[in-house]
Amino acid sequence: MGTLALDTQNASSDIYISLGLKALGKGVVGVPPVLSLLSTLLERSIQRNETLLEAKHIQDAVTVFHGLRAPGLSIRKYIDRIFKYSACSPSCFVVAYIYVDRLLQRSEVKLTSLSVHRLLITSIMVAAKFMDDAFFNNAYYAKVGGVSTGELNRLEMNFLFSIDFRLQVSVDTFRKYCWQLEKEAAETLQVERPIQACRIKESWSNKDDSTCASTIAR
């Protein structure tokens, strides 16, 4: 079982706290921000990948992680569901993202709406087993993820071989991915500010707000 101590004696501590990976006072209240940031980052990656595949008329390679159709549950709701019922530590979601990135670099799997849900449930389960002192078995995670136990077993085995069982994550690597999520938070805030400004403007006046809309769509 692996451990990844979050260093509280350096500048990274602020990032860990802002992502909800480290508690202030009595603990993290509610859903840690890392979940929404991860879902946003994944959604953007999927949009880029699918746009590229469509533009180049490339057929996505079907792998064990691909479903016949995209699940009705959004990435954000799916991640929230896993967090709610698995009770794994927030750090597991960062480690799971690192695992997924390793798999994408070493295999023909592409992150799309057909593969992301199976990659998420598998990587988060593997991260929880490696990171946390207590975790549920595959049958429980299968119910949470909406797949059969047999399928999740196959996904886990394929996932582990695809990353060559490289489960150890150094503190430097963990910090690097946390910085990436922090950057995602800053970019998201830049987008949300003009949107919020538009909503305020609408409450002031019923006039055409096309100038505001053109500012958002850059």
C-alpha cells in the first residue's frame, strides 16, 4: 500500500488546501474542489480529442474501456457519485488522473465520451487500493460505477498491465499534477467572471446584451 504525504511546510500546501486535498481546522467540508476541476479538465480533453478525430475522419480504436454509447451520467456527476459512495480520499482522484495519463501515453486508448467513465471507475479504484488504508472491494466499486464485477475485474487487469503496474507516484509528480489542476481553476475563473458579469447586466436592463456575449466567445 502506498502513501503520499502532503508536505505542509512549503508553498505547495496552499495548492493542496485550495484543491481540498488537505483540511483546514476540523476537515474538508462538502465536496472538494478537485472533483469539479478534474471533471472540467477531462471534458475539455474529450472535446479536443473528438473534434480532432472528426476533423481528420479517424476511427477511434475500440478497446476494453469503450462502451457502445456514452452513459447518460455526466463526468461531473459520475465523479461525485464515486466520491460519495467510495469514501476514498480526495488525493485518490489526483493519483487516478496520473494513472490515466500514464495509460494514454502507453496505449492506443483515447480519452473520449465512450471511454472516460470506465477509465475513471477503474483508475480511482486502483488509486484507492494503493493509497488508502481502507477501501471497498471490486464488487462494491462495480455497483458504484454501473458495471458488472466481472467487467471491472477485466478492466482493472487491463489497466494495470497497460501502465506496467507503475502505481508509485512521487511527491514531485503529484505536485506537478496539482499545479495543472490549479491552472485549470484559474482558467475556469477567467471564463466565469465575464459570464457572471453578463448575468448581472441582464438584471439591470432588458436591452440587448450582444456586446457582452461577444466578449465571452473568444
